[in-house]
Amino acid sequence: MNNPTQNQHYSPIPRDQVPWLLFRVEHRLSSSYGTLSAQARIARIVTPPTPDDFDRHLLNSKYFLTPFLSYFSNFRRALALYRAFRLEGRHEVTITALWARDMANIYNAEEIAQTLGFRDGDGANPRRMLRDHIGEFLIHGGIVDTYRILTIFRGMNATPTPTPIIPSPGPITIREVDVVFECDAYQAITTLPEGFLPSSLQDNALRALDEEIYRRTGVLNDFWRDMIVSALMGRPVNWAGRFMGGEQMGFLFGDTGQRVQRSPLGMG
């Protein structure tokens, strides 16, 4: 531990500044694997987190349970971690997409890590590297509103099994496939691990995504779906089918959100 100042107070991000989407990578041995299950969901905690809580979590200590779940705002970073877990031989690796906008009790991990003495450069403690927490957000108390879980990407590795799998000899490989998201408004092509979409409709990626969102939320919502497509591509997409840089983005598909149907999150 870095003996952080015990009276330091950290404030959660204002709800209207929380990223629209956050992504979490888990595997079977994760302490919170199965975020949607009652057993894995962290009980809502009234007491504000302490500096020690943050420090222990950011150190990724295996010896302490903390009241946080780590999520990332950048899907490509989550995908890199997904691939790393797969190559390590982890089983049932998943990426969860969370509609996080307007959620309470979310903290900016990078800002907090900086105040706790995390830094980069020569002589820096490899367990306290600031760059490891760029784009990371800490959800205090877990996910209470499970309808915010829009999709869980599993891939070919993640079929639940009752008993541990004995890894086959030889190097682990991840087969990558081109995935096309296409509708009247745009066409988007990206490369993802085989079987990544949570549906058998692999030949119709957009419909597969619609199906998964509807299965989890009970809502058909083009806006949520297209936000996820944008995240998977690593850059925003507009209705003309062209990709924009962040400076051109504004509000992703215009300020009106006209394609959004009525939803339990108050959108539309």
C-alpha cells in the first residue's frame, strides 16, 4: 500500500458526465464473473469508499475484496484485454457492454490513481503505473439496474461449462473474422474474434446485435445498437455511412435521438 491520506475525499463523476457506454472484461475466475447473477452483484454500500479501498483496487490486489467493478470507456482496450486473457488460457472470457449514462457512484480511476501517487516513467513502480488506468472507471457498489446491461460478447471460448477444461497442448490461437454491420444508413466493417457476437445470426451482425439487446432489455433501440457499433469500430459513424473523428462527433447521431424508441432508461 502507498499509505494514502486517510482523510482524502473522492467525489463520483456527475451523472451527466458519465460515458454513454462502458465495457468490462471478465473470465471464469474473476471475483465478479457473472455480473448479472445475484451472487456476484456487490451489495449496495452506503459508506463512501476510502482511499485504501481505491488503492487496493487499483493495485489489483488478490488479497483484498474491494467495493468496485472496473469498466473501460474504450472498447478496443477492452478487446485487447479480452485477447490477452484468451492467450493466457483463461476460460469463459466475456466483454459486457453497460449503458452507463446517468448512473451514480462512478469514479474516474485515472484521476484518483494520480492523486494516490501512480505515475509513469523511469523508476516508476510497475504495479503503480498511471497509464494502466487511462479510460478506466470504477463503479462503486456494482450493477443494480440489470437492464443497463445491453449485451455480453462471449466468443467461441465462452460456452459455460460445469467443470474446468483441460487445455489442449500447443499454442493458443484466436481466429479473427470480418464482421459487417449494415443497414440503410451505414455500412461498417471490423475484425472481431470468431463467434464474438452473442447470436447464431453471424451472417447478419446488425440483427444479431438487435436480438441480444432486445433479449436483455426488452427494448428495440437503434440508438443503443448504433452506439455499440460505433464503439466496436473504434470511432463514431454518421448516418451517411462515413466515419468521423472525435472533433466532428458532437452528439453521435444528432441532438434529437429520433431513432430511439421509448426505453426504461428514459431515452426517447
